[in-house]
Amino acid sequence: MCDNCSNDDNINNTMMLLYNEKMYNYITQLPIKNYIIEITKCCGYSEFVIIDKDMLLCDVYRFIGQHFGSGVNGLYVFDHITGDKLLIPNHVMTTLRQFVAAKSAYFRPVYPMETKVVYKIYFDDGCCHVDHGPTTVNNNCTIHSP
């Protein structure tokens, strides 16, 4: 039997320490080359995705579509001061890193400073569960609101 399959507690403890060390190193180094993005759909569902900082914006659209298994009508960010909405262009030969630097007002950390930096991007997959009619009282859809 190999060391990884052993029932010996010392070996299992050593393997767990090794695993924890590797996982810590991975998580610590992750933000060096990647952004942690909270992708939020108009229904409010969101999850973290890891995106290479040097990925082209057109590839970001493709990646998000593949990750969620749906088409992408648009990716949006909001200026945290003015509330202005900005469509992330799909056709531009610009990297995500360049876009974040150029539009920094739209990219502010979502969570407190003690955590890893996470930016929020809103994802329009064409499936909105919010009534946008003129008589709607509580319209909580961020993407499709005027």
C-alpha cells in the first residue's frame, strides 16, 4: 500500500499538513495573476469565479458563458459613487487588467479590507425574473433598471 493510502495516523497527519500548506500557497498566490470576481445575475444569484487578469474581454464573455452554461447578453459594472452603469465591451482587444485600470471607479472591492479583493460584475443572461412593468413597485433588478 502506498503512503497516501495508509491508515497510519502519522502519515495521514503529514499528508493533511502538506495539503494545507499547498492550499494556503495556492490561495495566497491566486490574486497575483487573477481577479476574484463575484458574478451576479439580475435575480440576485451570485458566485465567485477566478479570471486571469490578462484575459481579453471577449474571452471573459466566453468564459462566463461557459461557466454558467448560457449565453451572455452583457456584462456590467457600476460606479460606486454615481451609480452609473457601464457595459463591458465584448469586441475590444483589451485585457481585463487594462479595463479595470482604465475604469477604476467601477471596480471597488466588494468586501472589507481584511479579505482578498473581490470585484463585482453583473451578468445578463437574458433571463430576468423581475417584472419591469410600469406598475412595478419593488423592482430589485440591478441590470435592467433604468
